[in-house]
Amino acid sequence: MKKKSLVSAVAVALVLALGAISVSAATQTVTIRVEGMHCGGCSSSVTKALKATEGVEDAQVDFQKGEAVVKYDDQKVTVAKLREVISKTGFKVVEEKTE
């Protein structure tokens, strides 16, 4: 009887541990400074490119502030990749700061 309880306890612990591992992929938010945007069309282009990137959950780009705030799955995309995507739209990535 004790052996069955022990096996059950280990099985439950294993299931919980595996669940925690899959949950570890957290949504991150990064603010990336972007130079060269002068209008809503500019920010729209950057937003569209970011949202088309796998792993990006949301992107808010403001040409007046010169920044892109991106929510992303850190298991699917890196900040370096996000910066690359922005650069490919023709705008200069200046710096980044995580929130």
C-alpha cells in the first residue's frame, strides 16, 4: 500500500514538474527605440512586419515616441530577431530596454 502511494506521489510530482516546464515559456515585453519614422504609415509598416513574425503576440509602434513595444514568446523569437525585423523595414534600431 505504501509503495502504491509513493508511486502515485512521484507520478503526480512528475506531472506537475513537466507542467511547470511547459509554462516556463513566458510572454516577454521589450521596448525597442526606432529612428527614422515620420508618420503613421511608417509605424504601420513596422507594426505589420513585427506582427507577421512568429512568436510576436502584440506590437504597438509609435512614430512620435520613436519606439516599438513588443510582446513576444521568448521560446519562439529573440529580441535580436525583433531588432532584425525592424531593421529590414528600413528604419534604424537604436537601443532596447526590457520591461
